[in-house]
Amino acid sequence: MAKVGIFGAGWVGVCTAVCFAELGHEVVVRDVVPEKVDALSHGQMPFHEADVPELLERNLERLSFTLDVDDVVGCDFLFVCVDTPPTYSGDADLSRVWTVVDELPELPGHPILVMKSTVPVGTGEKIRAGLDHRGLTHVGYASNPEFLAEGTAVRDFMRPDRIVVGAFDSADADAVASLYDKIDAPIVRSDVNSAEMIKLAANAALMTRISFINEIANVCEATGADVVKVAEGVGLDNRIGSKFLRAGIGYGGSCFPKDSLALKQLASNSGYHFQLLAAVIEVNELQKRRVIGKLSRHLGSLRGKTVALLGIAFKPDTDDMREAPSIVLASRLLAEGATVRAWDPVADVSKLPGSVERADTVLEAVTGADAAVIVTEWDELKGLATAEVRDAMRNPLIVDGRNVLDPAEARRAGFVYEGMGRPLAPNDVNVEA
């Protein structure tokens, strides 16, 4: 078994650490935030992610967390798992990546620096040059991008579709691949630039599918078709498949928004206008705002109205609110003069902008509300259309931003219902003009 050092105790770093420990490797995680290091050392998680707390507790004897960069000396592999947020220009901010490289101590033997963070194509070549300039020619370099989804990170790590390893030296690639020997998955070997592009291209493809089905949903609304049935029929075509064909209010999170901007900017910096990706980004931004139009169509002016946002994390089974559609919705509703009340089982409502009211339960959120908007498809919301909820609301209007509910059942329960790309019933208009 190997000794693995990890830079960054964020979501990617911790998930990677506990999974490597579960595979039997000894893992040292270095971060610069004392509170985070102390909490993890005592088995306490800094974020919500299914199965990670159990792996952390089970493998604490193989895991250590430190503030001292010298504690990674002696590690066979040094994984970079730090944030690469977008700059104002849309480029990836690599300052944390370069901080890791610049702070590397004197390293004996032949450790391999492995890039897990999502970086622009060409970053590996620059880091290789930077290592050589520092006299660290004996340190190997590899790109091993992560393909973990929030809410299913452990499953994605242990049962991946593929493992991508790009390296300048084939022996380094072999060594990195050997870390995953206990995992049954194809290994994609490539050069470093291609490995970096694989991550960006995969996310771009998924984002394109999401924006595509949302555009189809908008056309369905205009023509009276039902996007749920359309997606079912399209997805059964084995050339297409059903994944990421669920219409809604757009994607968010820590990866898709920043990676789409980074790839678009990378293309622009290389002299190419990535028209398709630009459209994907535009569709996603507009989709978040369509809910406001739906509410206005039913309620007229939103000034003085109370709207319950149900779910504020960007997706279920996580507390992550980075680029969450709820942030845009809350901001727009407040700007329209509405009172906004929000509920989520794990995400922090205080991260929403302005004077959003926090509700501890779904029923508290909808009580006296003029409309309820399903923003995140939490399991708790599948049973929303009940007589208790209907009677608690001032106006029984549900805008289902994730198509969680059955429209017919919601209407039979006495609600006015509007989904995304689903036909309106004759009486689902002008509830309170």
C-alpha cells in the first residue's frame, strides 16, 4: 500500500482521502485552516456528503490531518485537491494550485505530484516547468481528474465509469494507476493535456444535455407537449440514453458553472469562439429566471406576495449552495418586492441573499404562502401535494421547478400546478391576477 499526501481538505480532498484510506492506503491531508484540520482529526465532517462520515470514522487510523506541509515528506504521491474558482474574466484561478507547488518542501525519492483539481489545458506543462525550475526534476507529475458528483462521491470513487491518468512519463502513469488496483474500472491513459481536456469536455457534454432538454421543455410549453414523456421517448434511444435528460431550472454547483466558463475562456484565449458552449451557458442562466415569469403569470405583481422556496442546495443530498439556482430566485423575488421564505433539510438558508426568512419544516415554509416553488428535488418534497399543505397556503399554487410531482395528483389535491415543460390545465391560469 502507498502513502498518499493530499493538499486541500475541501470536498474533493476529503472524499478522495477517505476513499484512498478505505482502499488501504495511508493518507496525510494538509490544509491551512486550523478549525477544519482539528474537526477532521476528531472525525467531524465540515460538509454534508453521504457515506463519507462512515469512511472517515472507520479509517481514522490510516488518516491524519495537518497544518504542517513538512508532514507530507515521505509520501509516494502528492495529490492537489484545491479550489480553482473562476476569476472575473472567466479564467480558472490557479493561485491555490501554485501555492501548493511553491510550498513543496525538499522531497526525497521520486514522489509524484498528481493533479485532481480541475485546471485549464496546458497547466500540467507549466507546473512541470515550475518544478524543474525549482530543482525538483526528480518529482513526477500526472493528471488524474476527479469525476465525483456531490451526493454520490463515495460510489463514484469506488465504482467509476473510468479512471483517467495522464502523465509525461509512462512509469509515473503506471504508479498512479496502481493506486486504484482494487477498483474494477477501465484506465484511460493519455498525455497530460488530453487528461485535462477530458474532464472539461465531459462536463461540457453533460451541461449541453441539461440545457438541451431545458430548451426542449420550453418548446413543449409553447406547443402543449409534455417534456417528461418527450425525454422518456428520446432517452430510450440507445444512441442517446436517458441520463441528464431531466428538465428543470438549470444546473449549479461547484463544477459545471466554473468549468463551462473556464473551457469557454480557454477556447477564446486560443482564438476560438466556442459558440455551442456559449449558448449552453446562456440557456442555463435564462432557465433560472423562468420561474419568476411563471409566478407572475399566476399571481400578477409579486410585490407583497409570499413565496416559499423548497430546497436551496443546488442538488439533493448535499449542503452545497455554490451557484445554486435558489440564489438567483431569491434575489429576483426580493427585487420584485416579494417576501421569501426558504426551507432545506441540510443547506444553510442564511447563505441566501437579503432578508430571506428561514423555515425549519416544509409546512412552516408554506404556511400563508401565495406560492411554493420546488427548487431542489429532495425526497421530502415528493409528498408535498397534501390537504394539510393546501390548507396551510394562502393560495395553493405549486411551481415545480424539478418536475417532482405528478401534475394530475397535485391538481386532484386542490393545487394549481405548473411544472417545467409540462402542459397547463385549463384552470391553471390567473389564480390571483
